[in-house]
Amino acid sequence: MAIEINGRMNSPVPLKTIPKAGVDGEQKAAVTPTKKDDSVALTNATQEIKKALGSSSASPVDIVKVNSIKKALADGSYKVDAEKVAKKLIQLEKLMPQENST
């Protein structure tokens, strides 16, 4: 079925098919190896980070502390120091860029 657009007829475009190998292997499709030209280059900073993380035997996360906090949260014994949290929020606020409200 053709679609008519502005008085022109679109005819179906024939697709090129690759013959499949028969049971007896009469016809075999030609397989050509592809050459890969893609490459990846890491920046110096990325290489330094990778090197630092790879050579470090210590994990950046203290698993023992994380597990103790999880346990305290689960049993309800974890207490939040509101004053310490407030001081840290003020420190963070001072680091943020100031907006001009005019």
C-alpha cells in the first residue's frame, strides 16, 4: 500500500537481506570482523583518584561506626545533638554564596 503525499507516491524501499545458512550449509552469510576505533582517555585527576582509591587499604567509610549507628537507630537509643546540628548548619550557610535581595 502506498501513501500519497502532495501528489507523489511513496513506493516501498526494498530491503537487502542476508541469506541464512541452509541445513546442509549451502549458503553462508559473510561475516566481516569490525575494527574498533573507540578509545577512552582518563584525565590526570581521575587517574590520581583511581590510584589513591586502589592503593588505599582503608575504606573511606567506617563500617563499624555505620553499623553501630544503624543498631542505635533500630533500637531507639540514637540521640541527636540539636546544638551540634545547628552549628554545622550555620557553618554550611556561611559557605553558601549570598543572594542579593533588592
